[in-house]
Amino acid sequence: MTNPFAGNPTGSLALRPAAWLMAFDLASVTWAVAGAQLLRFGVEDTSVGVGSRQIPYALVSAVLIALWWTVLGLAGSRDKRVLGYGPEEYKRLTSASLWLFGAIAVLSYVLQLETARGYVAVALPLGLASLLFGRWILRSMLIDARHHGADLRRVLIVGSAESVLHLEQQLGRHPEAGYEPVAAYVTNLPCEANMLGNLPVPVPRRSPDLDGVLAATDLARADAVVISGGAPLDPTALRHLGWALSTRDIGLVMAPALTDVAGPRIHTQPVAGLPLIHVTTPRLEGAKGIAKRGFDLTAATALLVLLALPMALIAVLVKIDSAGPVFFRQTRIGRAGEPFRMLKFRSMVVDAEMKLDSLRSRNQGSGPLFKLKQDPRVTRLGRFLRRYSLDELPQLLNVMSGSMSLVGPRPPLPQEVEQYDKSAHRRLLIKPGITGLWQVSGRSDLSWDDSIKLDLYYVENWSMIQDLMILLRTAGAVTGKNGAY
């Protein structure tokens, strides 16, 4: 299918993606509601009783389609600010659908409508699954287009040289979010001129005032202005800047000095005109811990049942391919620093550990990690198993025993933990996982620092929604080529 966003010029995000979203949403709800009616009633001419009157289900379906499509728009699920990045788009879509059908259930009870429960029971899950799948397809296309420079909002970053550089790097790493830093307005230019050579964006040399920001915005032809936490602008100046930008139809974005904090931990409370930001402390215990453990047990059991025959076949192939045991057992460090024995299908020769010292001079990993793309210790079958992460399937048994989770930080070796600093030790607050942010963000291609950063982000911002998204992304990661060795 041709990418509908690929030909869009930079900055045109507001039009074509929204039109495609509306079309996909309409097709999804129409298919779901029409399918529910056909499955429940067939082609019969049926009706629902409203008091003494009878209303054809065809009309009920048409009204439901229109309401569902409208509610999705009113809930902000098509807002360009949530498209392409993060779970907010999916959360709004799901919440709007559930609220609509909840309202239908309440109205049916209050008004004593004789709505067929089977009709509703089919329409909701079918429609929700279709909507989520359609949005996932469109998001994939939109992300691909953004990685190629289309459908991006040009942004001017305002702040100190340090904060501008940090924001530019962070936004540049995630073009799927839809922001393209094109210029900077450095407010501490006189005292930080020596840093300008490090800034990978043009820096308009303007006086640090409101007129200077507006002039820089016009010069950069920016679609939005991002104010960093280090920008020395008082509340009055920010208010006037917001007014001036609104007349130009240019967005104003505030980027507080909070890093690696996800949405569920942030709560905004307006107090006397001040948007106070509350940041909660992450805790994976109590009901959350029980929910994660329950999900791990349920999913791991189901996967073991489904994969029993493939795993048995892999075990036989490992035994045939090279001499040695089927499983490779290695000591890893789990939650709270407790060691455990991690299971994998053996993908190397039996004496691989004894040959490690002779290969250290060829190490391609960073930090304490040893990585070698063409490791001579890996067996023929082992290369295939590693390519698709099939060697990690026995870790489902570690999940069942409670030493690992389906999703979590990468299980570290004891020698890695010995080199942890104070912040890196926070990775050990929760169980390591078979997959995680490190798995879906580059696997072995990640640097040591990036791997630690991703694991800390996961620990600090755990949520069940995030776990589900990581599991869905894992399928794409294991079939891709990046970092698979």
C-alpha cells in the first residue's frame, strides 16, 4: 500500500493524516456495526422496541456508526499532537469507545430499550479491534514518512545553550513524534558563545527579548516555539509571547526540566493560574505488582502451551547441530540483586566461556558488555536462533518460576552489576524481562549508556499499557535485522 503521508511537504501535518484517520475510523466502525447486525440477525428485517414503537435495526446501526465516529473526534483521538508517538492516541480511542457503549447501556436500561445484548457484545470488541489495528497501520505509515522528513512541525527552541542542545538531541532522536528542530534562540548567548559550535541547529543572533524571539520564529518559518526549562522568560513575557504566536497561528510548547518521566506519573493541577506539575513516585507493588505477576503467569503459560512443539523441535536440532547440552544456564542478577540461573537454548560451542579471553581484543560492545558480530563461538543453528531470538524461549520457564518477567530490564551479568553507579542500581528494583525497551530499541546495537537509560526509564515509568506495547513491538524487533547477533 502506498504511504499516503510520504509526499506531504514538511509542516502539512494538520491536513492529510487527519483526513485519512477520519476515513479509517469511519470504515472501522461501519464494518464493526454492520458485521454485528449481520452476525446477530442475519439479513432479517429486525427492529428494536422503544416503548410502543419499533425502530429498524438498520437505523439504529446508522445512528451508532455516526455517534461512534463523532465521539472519537470529540475525544481528541485524531488530535495531531498525539499522532505517531506514545500511547495517548490509543488510550483516547479506547476510552471514547468504552464510554459510548457504557452510555448506551445506561440509556437502554433507563429508557427500557430492548437492545439485543449480542448485537452490542459483537460490535464493541470488533470495532475496537478494527480501530486499533487501523490506527496501528496509519501510525506505521506516518512514522515512516516522518523518518523521511515528511509531516514534521518545524520548531524553534528557546532557552540556554545547554537546554537547547539537550532538547535538540532528544527531539532529533524521535522524529516519529513529529517535531523537527530547525533553529534555536539562545537566551544566554553573550556568556555561552563558546558552546555555539556544538549546537547542530542555526542560532539566530538576536537580542534576548520578545521581539527577538518573534523575529527568530519568522526567520526560521517555525510552526511551533518550544520554551525550555532554562529559558529566562518571566510570566508576563510568556503571556505576551503566547498572544503574539496565536495571531500567527504558531503553537507554543513548554518543555519543563523533567527528563525520562512518562505521562502516567505527571499530573497537572491549576492553582491560582499556575499549572503545577505533580510527579508521582513509581511503585511496582500492591495491586500493580499482583497485576503484573498475574499477567506474566497467564501469558507465559499460554505461550508455553502454544510453543511446546516448536521448542521441542529446537531442542532436537540443538542436540543434532553440535555436541553439548540443549540448554545454556548462566548466572544473572535479578530483582534486589538476587542471583538466579537464566535458561536459554545453547547457541554456542560448549567451551565458549573458556574462549572468551582470547576474543576480548575484538570486542565490539561498549562498557562491560562483550559483543562480537561475527563471534566464532556461535554454532550454525545458533546464528539462526539468535537472529530471531528463539534461543530465549526457555526463559518462559524463568517467568513461571518468578525470577523473571515477560517485560523488564535486560538481565545483567554479575560483572556488569559490579560496575553500576548509584543510578544504574535502580534497574534492580524490578525483575528483569525476556523483552523490554532495550529489545525493541536496537538490541545489541545499543551502547552501554543507552541500554542503562532505557532500562531506568522503564523502571521509573512502568505501566501495563507500556508492557503491552513493548510486547507488540517485540514481534517487529525480532523479525528485523538491527542488533541481531
